[in-house]
Amino acid sequence: MALLLALSPAPDAESLLPALGLLSHSIRRHPLDPGHLVSLPEADALLVDARTDLVAARTACRLLRTAGTETPVILIVTEGGLSAVAADWGFGDVILTTAGPAEIDARLRLAMSRTGDDEPARVQASGITIDEQSYSARLHGRPLDLTYKEFQLLHFLATHPSRVFTREQLLSDVWGYDYFGGTRTVDVHVRRLRAKLGEAEQIIGTVRNVGYRFNLQDDDHRAVD
């Protein structure tokens, strides 16, 4: 059983994740405002409430990262708010408010299994540097302002360089098997990702009538700040 600390403006911590009540974990509420984040009670994981105030949640995540907390930080967000979540907030994982008990339990278990002694996982290819620890990505040292889903898409493709994925495979592996949107979603996110890559947009290659892949470039070893 894990002790969870819900950083939330709501008085009812149990409302943060309704399905959590079906599990044996214990949850306590703590104010979300910055003044109360300096000293936190001990907990196995921190649940940051982003259901109604994304700005406050972003501020809280960044403060926790700056403070160097080793406790896993998990963002709790609605389906509608997911598109506004950015990779540079500094959280460890995201859980939708509608998640079922099995998914919640698995995500908590995986988040808590990561130790602070582990080296931050980094992916470097084609001038792209991806830091999984901070959910940030750079192109030749320039920070990329990516949404959470754009970051996930870039990370997935970069960790499987030169491999071609169909739109259906990307929907399954990046969006999840329970996503009900169509493959058009993949095309939209690829287009937005390429726009942010600018002149390096060719890194995300199109294989006609098949799907997309991450193209390896000759300057993979170019220095990154």
C-alpha cells in the first residue's frame, strides 16, 4: 500500500482519481499553492491536481523539480486539459481522471520503482537530445516547446530510429489502445512536430502509403548544450 499526497485546491482528495478508491492506497490532501510546497510531508508519490487550474499545476511541477524532490510527481489531468500539457513542466507521468484502477495501480507502481540513483535516460540522434527525466527535448541545443503528446511522439520515434510505423501502430503505442480518435490525429501531430523542428523537419520522414519514421542524419554527433 502506498501513501499518496494529493496537491490540490479541492477539499476532497478522493475526488482527484475516483477509481483510486477501489485500491488499497492511502491518500492525503495538501495545498497546491507555492507557499505550501517548500516543506512537504513524506509520501510515496505526489499527485498534482491539474483538473481546473493548469497554470497552478505547471507552477507546482516546476517548483518541485527545482527543489530536487526525489518523490515521483504525477500530473492528474482531464482529457480536455491534456492538449495543454507541455513536456517542460517536470512531472514524471500523467494520469487521466477517468483512468481505471488497473491503470492507476500500474502507473503508480512503475513511477515508484524508479530510484533517484538512476541516471536520467537520454536519447541523442540527428541533432535531437531528449531527456526523459525532465520531459524536455532540444534540437542542436535549442529547446523545443512541445506539448506532452508531441514529446511522446518524438520520443517514441527517436527511440526506434529508421523503423517505419503505421498510423495505427503509433496510435496504439503513443496514444494508447483505448484511444478512440482516428489516424488523422497522428498526421496532425506529425505536422505540428515538423513545424517546431523547422529546417530539420525531414527528421520525421514519411513513407508513402505506410507511415512515419525517424530519419538518422549524418550530424548525429554534433555537440549539444
